[in-house]
Amino acid sequence: MTATNGAALLEMRNITKTFPGVRALDGVSFDLRAGELHALVGENGAGKSTLMKVLGGVYPHGSYGGEIFVDGKPQRFGGVREAERAGIAVIFQELSLVREMTIGENIFLGREPRRFGVVRREELYSRATRLLENLRLAVDPRTPIGELGIGQQQLVEIAKALSQEARILVLDEPTAALANAEVETLFRILRDLRARGVGMIYISHKLDEVFRMSDRITVLRDGRTVGTDKTTDLDERRVIARMVGREVGDIFPQADHTRGQVVFEARDVTVEDPNVRGKLLVKRVSFRVRAGEVLGVAGLMGAGRSDLLMGVFGAHAGRTGGEVFIDGARTHITRPADAIRKGLGFVTEDRKRFGLLLDQTILNNMTLAGLSKLSGRFLTDEDAETAAGERAMVDLRIKANSVLTVAGTLSGGNQQKVVLAKWLLTNPRVLFLDEPTRGIDVGAKQEIYREINRLAREGLAIVLVSSELPEVLGLSDRVLVLHEGRVTGEFTRADATPEKVMACATGHTQERAA
Amino acid sequence: MERSAGEPETDRPVVTADVAPPGVVVEEATSAPQTRIGRFAIPTASLRAYTMLFALVLIWIFFQWATISEQHPYGLFLGAVNFSKLLQQMAVTGVLATGMLMVIVAGQIDLSVGAVAGFAGVVAATWQDYGLVPSLSAAVLVGLLIGATQGALVAYANIPAFIVTLGGLLAWRGAVLGYSEGNTIPVVLPVFKSLGRDFVAPPVGIALGVAAIAAIAWINVRRNQARRRHNLTAAGTGVTALRIILPALLVVGFVLLMNSQGGVPIPVIVLLAVAIVGAFLTERTTFGRYLYAIGGNPDAARLSGISLRKHILAAFCVMGVVAGIASLLHTARVGSATPDAGNLMELDAIAACVIGGTSLMGGRGTVFGAVVGALIMASLDNGMSLLDVESYIQNIVKGAVLVAAVGFDMLGRRRG
């Protein structure tokens, strides 16, 4: 393969993809040349991953609008296999390797060299050895994947892509899990590949890496292309401006909260990665919240925002460090039950996974966390529960036939309100909200915003994590910005502009951003 | 994966870390574990129990029709004598199923209950020398200790319940053989023996029935008072009266039918007691509520401050006690403790739960359903025996019914 720089290797024209109720991609066009590294950046939810799933055949032809051309020929991928055959390999952030199998077996999974259906192990391993040598990865291909570090696993994924003779390689946050030395190795390999004419699409939140590596940068925002330019024609400030772009509309009911005493304080919180010993997801983060205050926590995916809250709440037992003070007194929280007893509530992200019992009634969901307060310690008091549940239905305007409706049948917005009600029924003094409006419609969002303001007015201390910058800026009295597990900025409501916050979220310190 | 059955898998964003664009997951078609019949939306879990109740009635009608003969022009199956026998036959399975239900609802399984019941039975039979109370309580205590040990291994040592109790099945089977030295030990204490085969005197049956009716009435009245206290709408006088009179009629009919052939069998009373306690535990206590939460969504349960370990351990302890009680009923009924007693009972108990609408994934099922499931299995056994169906066919039929019950349920859910 020789670098035929300039010719369009890939062209995606006018791609549109809708999910029920949402237009995730709205006429996006994107092209890639051979021997080019084209960076794709944008806020969480801008549509980057959706676009790559269209390209990789995860969303088959017919489920999206627009056209895809490879080498000028129109393509209609019915599935991942067909995209692979056209030379497209997507390496997702979560690696798709089988831990129990060897490197070689993983590289050729489903495409094993065989004769009469019998796998030819010698050929498999000799080909694997050559691929690994190409990547300057000095490991035996008979090593089980589980014994490799994340960085090496990533390289195995690349080897797998190369074994399919991929000419278009998509890397989704490839450095998210890598140590610095591993990042350098990866970059060297990417440069090699570029020299060999492979076109690469590079998705990353880390703008310094993007500027170091890319030839061109495309910014996506709200499912649209904001612009594609040569990297040398851009600087970080302009990219950030394109990423945030949107006005903080007046959808946020302004509310000036009168703040009281510091109710909750966390000092030097650390949370260790459950899979990689010694790797910290949260690095010595400290914060405090006053009664009646909303503290916003901003940051990009993987910044450690959820892990911070989970750790403080006692949900990451055994791998959390740091100190917690409630009303100024040192408090030990080793399990969620401790946290709840001390007056903490936690509306977790991903309500289906962490929040709801989908098979059960609204009522059983609402009373789960506060059951022993509502009822006796052993006997449940169905009537006291029903009364409390029906009050919460009215207060939070949950739309359902009755409290006995099964939670799984509700709309996202109403499900979220049920989770909120669950925590309000524990009478918390401090409420953590992690992505409280993800995946719910605009109307329900408004109602949740109003509720957050009401709770703050009533004196609750609120910590709000959200990926939607306007939401954080619109609701918070103060904003804390995390990047890779570290606090990179703290702003008052007046100081916080989208540009400054995004600059900190992409790794700049506050001084440079200001 | 029962849960995913109702959810359309197509065109849903595969969640990798960067995805979940806010808004994209919006209002996706949610699984709907509810079924609409007319204008009533019934949770599917209870629906299966009611469907099975309906199936039970059909089975009864069939056997009643099939057992019509010259001596029994109206059929033999539901006659007082056979019906009483049928209920006695289901007692052991019904008792075990009640305990098994709690374990399964918590997302666990117990494969050892048959072996545990066998072992507890041998211990009880051996301990008859020390007197009645030590003998009976020994069986229950053995069950409790084994349940606690196995539960601790599951909850605290994080060994999967399937493995722990499969090991238990083998080990306790071995213990039965060792402890009994392969001998059959007869039950000699008269009270012990009567536990499995005697009836309470008809007046006692009537007294129990009256007590049951009084309890039903009292519960309804209290319920209404409590609802008014919380400013909820309470049932009107008419509805309340119906809620008392209908169950009361069932109780009266049951007691009269049983008394017409000697009285209510003691094993049936034990079963009813265990089932009522089980229903109370699962539906009216925080313990029960937490079991459903743990089985339905362990992450959500943990984050809601529920101790998974404590409650899983407790579920296994309850199961152990229940296995002890079942061992007494079985030993008494057979008249002796045999080395192979309790063989395959765990599978009957699990099948009863599943037929009655329990999800093996955890989080769903009722004691009522499990008892109905046990009743269906016993009815098939009893009816086919009356018709002289060969035992190998009986097994095939029971197996087919188990698979069909779950199959219909899955079909119904896919449509819904």
C-alpha cells in the first residue's frame, strides 16, 4: 500500500439518523483520505459514536439516511461483517476481546485459517507473530489476553484490524485507559500506519492529543457538523468555541439560592479502578456543599464524575480513600446504607441499571430506600407507604394510572421522577444527582429543573453531575470541573462560561482558561 | 434471559462508553410486564399465577370427567376422600416450594433441599429415643444449621448458590447414608406418626375455620381503618362484606368437605400454616420486599442501602427451617426415615415455583403461585395414578407441563 494522499478514501454524505423522538445525526458529511488522521471531536452526545456506528455497520443500511462511499463506490452495509469486508475496522472504547483466549485466537476470531474446518494453529500463530512484529509488540501470541495490560490489549485490537487489511481505522478514545508511555507507543504506531496509507478517524476528548496527531479536525455539535478544517489552521480555543457553541437558553428558571452552613464536605477523595490495580479514577478531589446550594460537577466522559459520587456514597467499598465530613464532623461511610443513614441521597445515572426495579410497582420503587423509615423495621405498613407514594406522585407530577403501575412501563421522564421520589422519601439533607435528565424529553427536563430549584430553596445541599454543559451552568451556584479524575477548575455562577468550563474539561488548568 | 424477551433489541444504540447521547435513549419502547385484559392491567407475574389457577381448574375438570365410573357416577377425583389424599400428597412439595420461592426470588437457587430434608428426617427418626420435642426440633434445627452454612458460603464467600447447593446435595445425601448406616428407621412415636397421616377431629376443624374467618374479617376492618387514617379511600361496606364473605364461604366449604371424610388432614394444616407465614414474610415485611429488590436489580438494591448478604443468608436460613418441617411431614407420612428419602424433591419444589410464575432470574414470583404450582403437580400425579397411567408417562407429562407453562408465559409476554 502506498500513500495516495489527497484522494478520498471514504466519504459519508448527508448522514441522518433518528431514534424515537430524537435526531441524533442531522445531515452530517465527513470524508477521510488515505494516509490521513482525521480527528472527530464534540461534546458528549454530539453524535460522534452514532456516526461511527453508521460507518461500522452497527446500524445497517436502511436505518439511517444518506450515503457512504469507499473509494468512490457507494456502500450499503447490512452489518458489521460487510463493513469489515470493505476495509473498515472500528475499535470501540470498550475493547471486544475474549479475555480467556490467546492473542492469536482473538486476532483471528471467526476468521481462523482452517482446512476442512480444522483450525491450523501453526499458520494462525505465525501470522499473528508477524502482525505483532509489525506493531513492535514483543509478546508471544499464545499469551491469554487477560494477562495483558489495557495498552497492549488495545494494540491487539489494532493488530486484529490490520489482519483484516483494514484501510479505514476508527479509534474511539484510544488513550482513555492508557498510561503515558503506552500513549507514546500507540502514537508511534499510528504514525507508521499513516505512512502506510491507512486512513484513521480519531475520536478524543483530549485536545492536546488531537492537535498533536491529527491532519484535520471535524467538530460535531448536536448531530450536525460545525466545521472541518486543517489542524494547522485551528487552535484549541476555536475548537472549544465550536464544541460548546450553543447559548444557555432561558429554559433554566433563574433561582438565587440563599446558602446556609456547609453541610457536606469531602476531602482528598480517591477511587481506584476496579480492573487495574493502582490506577486511580478519582485523584484527591475535595469539595464542599452548603445547605441550599447547587454544586455542579462538569467534565467529559471518563473524567471520574460518577466514580467520585459513587465512592463518597460508599458504593465503591474497598477502593475509595479520603475523608467525609457532615456538619463539620468526620463521618465514616463504608456502605450505601451508612450514607443513607447520614442523610445522603443519590439519584444514580443509568436509572435502569442502578435505579429501578423495572418489574415492580412505582410504589415499591419509591419506598425502597426509605422503607424502614416509612414502615416499621420489620413489618411494612402498606397504607403509610401508599399515602407517601401518592403524595410524591402529585408533588413530582408523575404521570401514571396509580402507584401500582409497573415502573418498567413508564416513560423515561416519569421513571426518573420515580427514582427522585425514592430518594426524597429518605428525607435526605444532601442529594447527589448524576445525569438526572439523561434520555428524557424536554418537558420532563424542565420539571426536573424546577424540582432541583425547589429542593435547593428548601435547604437541601445538591451535587449535580451532568454532561450537558448548559444544564450545569444554568442550575449551579458553583461549578467544579474534573478532567481525568482531577479538579482542573472551580467557578462561581458568575464566572462560569461554557468556554472556560470546556477548556478545563479538556485538560487546561483554570489559570490558562481564564 | 427472560427479561430481554419483551424488549425490542433492534435499532437500539449499543451502549459503549461515549454513547448514550443525551436524548437518544429517550422514550424507548419499555418492556411491559403488564397484560391488559379489558380495562384491567394486571402485572404479568400475578397473571401467570391466575392463568395457572385456571389451568388447575381445567385439569380438575378433566380428571373428574375421566374418573366417572359406575361406582362413581359424578367422578372420583374431586370426591372428599381423593381430594383429601391429593392435598396430603402435595403438602411436602408445597411446603418446600414456599421456602424455595424466597430463595429464587432473591435470585438464588437451592438444589440441596431434598438431601437436607432426607438428612433431617433421619436425624429426627434417630432422635426419637430422646422424646418427641427433641426429635422434632432436631429436624428443624438441622435444617436451619445447614441453611445458615450454605447461605453464608453464598452470601459471604461469594460462591454461586448453584455450586454451594449442588455440593450440598451430594454431601447431605452422603450424610444420610452415613448417619443411618443404610438402614430404614421406623417412626414409633405416635404424635410424630400422626403428623403425616392423621386428621384433626371435625370440631377442631370447625374451630380453626371459625378462627380463620374471624381473622379475615378482622384484617379487612383494620385495613379500612388504617386507610382512613392515612386519608386514602377505604373500601365501602359492600365491597368489604364481599371481601369477607367470599373467602369465608371457601373456608366453610373446605372444612365441611374435609370433615365429611374424617377431618382436615394435619399435613394440610401444616402446609397452610407455612404458606400463610411465607406469604406474610414476602408481602408484608421489609425482609420480603428486599428479597424482591435483590433478585430484581441487585445494583439498585445495594445503592438503596439494602444489605444483600444479610438478606440472602436469611433466605437460606428460612429455606433450611422449611426443609426441616418438610422432612417431618415426609418421614411421618412414609412411616419411616429411609436413606433415599427426599430424592429429587428439590426439583419438584423448583418446578412448582416456576409453574406458579416465579422467574428463575429472580425478582418475580408469589407464594400463592408456588402453592398453586405444587397443587398442579400433585393433581397430575394423583389423577394419572387414578387412571392407571404408567409412571414413566407420568414423568413425561409432568416435564412437558413444566416447559409448556414457561413457554406460554414467554409467548404471552412477547405479544404484550
